[in-house]
Amino acid sequence: MSQTASSEDRQPFWFLVLFAVAIGGGAVAYVPLLTVLLPLKVTTLIGTEDVPALAQVTFYGAIIASLANIAFGMLSDRSRMRIPWIVAGLICSSFLLVLIGEASSLSELIILVMAWQIGLNMMLSPLLAWAGDCVPDSQKGVLGGLLAIAPAMGGVAGSIVTFERIVPPDYRLVTVAFIVAATILPLILLGKGRAQASLTRHVEITHEYAEEKKRARSVVTRMWLARFLVQIAEAGLFAFLLFWLRSIVADFHENTAANIFSLVLLLSIPLSLLIGRWSDKWHRPITPLVACSAFSALGLTIMAAANELNLAMAGYVVFGVSASIFLSLHTSQTLRVLPLPQHRGRDLGVFNLTNTIPSIVMPWLTLTLVPSFGFAALFLFFAALALLAAGLLATHTKRL
């Protein structure tokens, strides 16, 4: 499952940066829309009943995204081509993104968002699989560290397109589409021919391979479950950070909450890169994931115990930075553990369910639990899940 790379096999650093920027462009494609622009559009169409309508739009979109990601991963595997799918997805998703702004009814908006999710995942699924085709195991830690810029790029893009002095409201979606193209096309133009034969060769499933496949399935399952558990906490906090802070300080300003969220993203970028380099140098790809899971649990425990603002924010920073590093490094190390290169796209689509399922389920579960048990109980529940994730991965720190 793991291979070493000679200096000739290693990719230049600029290529890893282009890949990280392109994947960050994927975040730009959906973060501003889903967090700001889509809620505004729903409010324009529906008015005071916007919350149930927004939940309906995002729910159906997330279902389609889950299925499309797997489907296009499989198609890019079978065709043995990634770039044509990425380009087609970029064109389709950009066109549909602009059309979303022209929707005149809720039903039309739902259909357009579902179609946009298909185009988006036509681009995103082969894009990440292409990284697995190109980047050797000896550089996956650095790639994972660089991937920490992706959520930051999404957040910054959301700030830019909602700043009216820079982008008029009628041009927000067009601007998003332009930014996405500007971040992904350089990789498309400069990255051709960099897939490596050692990473893309077809693995024959022989009798001798059966035992290795069994071991691989065990590692893959643990990696999937660990990410799923951490993502549950991430998704649960994403939508309710401001509500929790206002349970401590009633007049806590939303801009301060946004600044804390931005601080977490910014801190995670250099730390992810340093830790990723360390994991490559010492051949310990899973150790940082175990440590970050444990620190996530620590941050959540601090949050559960906090009854004053400074301690609460400190706990959130510990959790947020640790979880962000975990998710960035986990993304690249997943490429290491997938056993069959010929099914890389499909398998990454299955891993993508760890992102979509929590985002669908956890906001509703949080709304159910918090009124009855409070935020402290919820955070302790999340902390237990993060510790379980660390335990699942700890047995494999020396086996990859």
C-alpha cells in the first residue's frame, strides 16, 4: 500500500502548491454560496419562512452531492482520465452557479442547486483522485499541510464577494465562478503528464493479494470512521458557534465570532505544513492524526467546562486548530491507504460521505440535544467521539 519515492519521482513544490490552490478553488466554489449567498437568495424568494426552505435546499443538494461524488469518481476511474472530467465539471458548475442567481421560485432553486452539485462533484471528485495519481507517499504529508489553505480560501472568497465596494451584489456569483476558474486552470495547464506509473498501475487481485487486501480494508475502515467521528463534531459546531458563545456572553457580536473562526483557519495553515513535513521526514503519516484527534477532544472538554469567555475561546481555538489540521492531513493520507489505484476515484467518493452525512444530520441533532442537555453535554459527547477516533488510528501509527 505504501511506496517510497526516489528524488526523480518526487513532485516539485510548485506543483504541490498548484494542487492545494486548485483544491482551495473547489472550496471557493461552494463555501460562499452555501454559507452566505444561498441563504440570501432563499430569503429573497421566501421571506420570513427562509429557515425551513434553506434546510430543504441544502438537504437535497447534499444528497445529490454524495451520490455524484461517488459516480464521477467511478467514471474517472473507468475512463482512466481525470482532466477532461475536471474541465467539464468546471464549465458546468460555473454556468449553473450563475443560473442559481436567476432562480425565480423555490422549486427552481432546488433543481438548480441539485444540478450545480452534480457539476461541482464532476470537478471535485476527479481532482482529488488526480492528486493520488501524481503525488508519492513521501510527499503526502506536505500536500496535506498545504491543503489547510482550502477552507481559508473559501472563507476569504466569501468575504470578498460580499464586500459591496469590491463586488456589486448582482455580480457575486459571476465573481465566484471567475475565482474558481482562476485557481483551477493553472493546475490543468501545467500539470499534464505528471501522473506516475507506480501510482496508477492496475493492481491484480490474486490469491497472494487477499491477505494484504484484508489488512488494507481494516486500515481504510478505521480511517473512514475516524474522519467521520471528527467531522460530526466539526459539523455540529460549524452552525452553532455563535449560539454557544452567546450562551456565555449574551451580546457577543457576530463579527467577533467570524474573526475567531478566521483565526483558527489562519493558525492551522503553517502548523499543518510543519506537521505534514515532519510526518514525511520521519515516515509517521498517522501519528499526527492521532495527536490532533486527542487535542480536539481536549479542546472540546475545555469548552464543556468553560463558564467564562476567555476559557471558552481558548478551548475553541484548541479544538478548531486541531480539527482543521486533522482534516487537512487526513485528506492526503487517505490517498496512501486506498489499496486499489484503479478504484481510487470511487473510494474517495465513499470517503466524501464523511463530509456530507455529518453536515446533513448534525445540525438537526444539535437542535434536539442542546435544549434538553445543554452545550456542555454536547461538547463532552463530541470529545468522546474525538477520543474514539484517536483510538481507532493509534494501532496503525507504525503500520503504514
